[in-house]
Amino acid sequence: MRHFGHIAPEVRERLFHQQPQVFGADAPPRMLAAALGATLYSPATRTRLADDVRKQAGRGVVSMVLCLEDSIDDSEVGGAEENLVRQFADLAAHGGEVPLLFVRVREPEQITDLVHRLGTSVALLSGFVLPKFTEERGVPFLEALTAAEAASGRRLFAMPVLESPELLHLETRAETLAGISRTVDKYRDRVLALRLGVTDFCSAYGLRRPPDMTAYDVQIVASVIGDVVNLLGRADGSGFTVTGPVWEYFRHQERMFKPQLRRSPFLEEGAEPLREALIQHDLDGLLREIELDRANGLLGKTCIHPSHVLPVHALSVVSHEEFSDARDILRPERGGGGVLRSAYTNKMNEVKPHRAWAERTLQRAEAFGVAREDVGFVELLTAGLPA
């Protein structure tokens, strides 16, 4: 699979200076973590789940979570598990490319049970999403994952969700974060990425952010994100990929504040109708939040609607300017440090302080590609839309 693999090769050639790399479920963890992109969630109760998975793969989705937790009623869990096993069998029988597939479970026992019940179709499973992750809750999940991996002979990854009240509350946050850090470090080879449960954070205080505000406008949420990245997202080799929070909105809501999406990029491309469509579907707030995710050290995003996938991927593509700066900073002859003017002559590149940024930028370029010099996110959005 590859990002933007659903669009015609000649269109990709026109858009990309360096095209996204092809990768598979057996790729190195570093590549998979960077390439998760918009991870689309779907309830495991859907009767045509296999068809949905194939359809989304054809629309550019490269990672999905099939959910047995909060998206379904407590009374539906048994039936959802049975449905999940059937749908995996359907996917295996029909073949073809599928996204990276993860299952969000409720309890550790579900991991070993489901891997056993999946049989040979476990080959399509990339891992499990572990809810409300803390040191106390997380260790049994990771032990079950380890056992399931040994029993199946299949490499399985964990994506813990950081969403517990203990992480949010000030008096327990530091201790909870330290415990999470100890746990994921112990199981580092199996932890693909850490996910943020911002909806649960808001729930603890009876909050819900409106569509014209981002997670970073809710200060109590922003403070947790900052602390998580501070301890668990470091660029010194000790950190993990931390993914962006879910965007809840996909229909028009009454708007209190003016749109956040600047008019100029769309006017330049004659794409004002696209801008209006994004605003009507409350996606201008999503675009703003994606930019703030990356500015705050997050990569990828949890998504609950297919319309969110393309904006996440379009804004994950490395610009030609970013690529030029990163490549210049990492030139072997610059190993001793120093300062140089950017190729675009609009900024200072300081080699040692900007090195970690440059390394992460080239890692993102492998997964999402590098846009041509005259290509912006409007062209990438437009090219990826269904015909």
C-alpha cells in the first residue's frame, strides 16, 4: 500500500517531487508508525464490515480500527466479536489489499481469545488498540498481546490510548505518566504508537469542544497533550509516535465564529467551491487542528468519518520547502553544526537544533511524499476527492 495510491499514477507524478513509498504490514515499525495517517474507526457490529474495509482501502485509507469498546453498546460485545471473526474470514477469502487493521478491545482476555478464533485470517491483523491505558491496566493487556503473538506466530502491535481520568487530574498526572512511560518502555518493540483520548478528557469535566474550536483551545486538554508529548514524544530516541485526537464533527453546525480557513490558497487555484464545502462540513476546524497537531509534536490522527481522511493525508505531505530545509540540515558535511540560509532564502536553518526536526520531516516524507514546488494542500485535496 502507499499513501495517495488510489489516485492515478500520472496525477501522482504531477503532484509529487518525491512520491510516497510503498509499504506493507511487515514494514519496520518506524515506517508503520509514521505512515498510520488518518486511522479510521468503525464499530465491529457493522454487518458489511469487510465491504467497508475494502471500500475505504480503495479511497486511500491505510489504517483502520475495528472497535469493540466505546462505539458499541455493552450488550453487543458478544455479537460484535462473532461478526469480527466472520468479516476477517471474508476479507481473507476474497484477497486484495486491505489497510493495517487493528481491533480495539475492552479486556486483555479478548486479545488471546480473538487471535485464537481468527485462525488463519489473523494474518490480516496488525494489532490491538488498548483503552484507558495506565501502568496498572496496561501490563495485563501487553502480556496478553505477547502471548497471542507467540501463539499465532504473527507480529502484533499495541496502540495504547491515553484517556484515563488519572492522566487528566493534576494531582495524579505526573505519577500516571511516569507509570505509562515505564510500561511502554518495557514493551517498546510492541508499542507502535500512542493515541490520545481527548473525548474522554473532556468528559471528565463535562466539556465538549464546538466545531469552531480545536483541542488546543480547551486549555485543560491542551495541558495534557503538552505533558504527554513532553515525556513520551521526545526526539532523543526515548519517545514514541503520538497521534492526534479525534475530530468529532462531519455535518454542518450553526457557527458562532468566522471560518478559520484562509481564502487566498483557494482563490489562487480557483477552488473557492472546495473551500465553501469544507466550511459547510465543519472541516475548516479540522484543518486547523491538524496543523496544530504537527506543531505540537503529534503525527497522524484518529478519525471517525471517511471525509476526514483526505484532509489529514493532504496536510501530512511534506512541502518542497520543508524537504529542502531538512535535506540541507542533514547533509554529511554539516555534521559539525553551524547556521545556513534556507534554499528559499526566508529563514535561518541552525544545523544542531533543527536536526531532530529534519530527521522527523524526512521520515514523514517517506510515508507521505514531498509535494512539487508549486503544489499546495488545495491541489492534494482536490486530486484525492472521488470523481
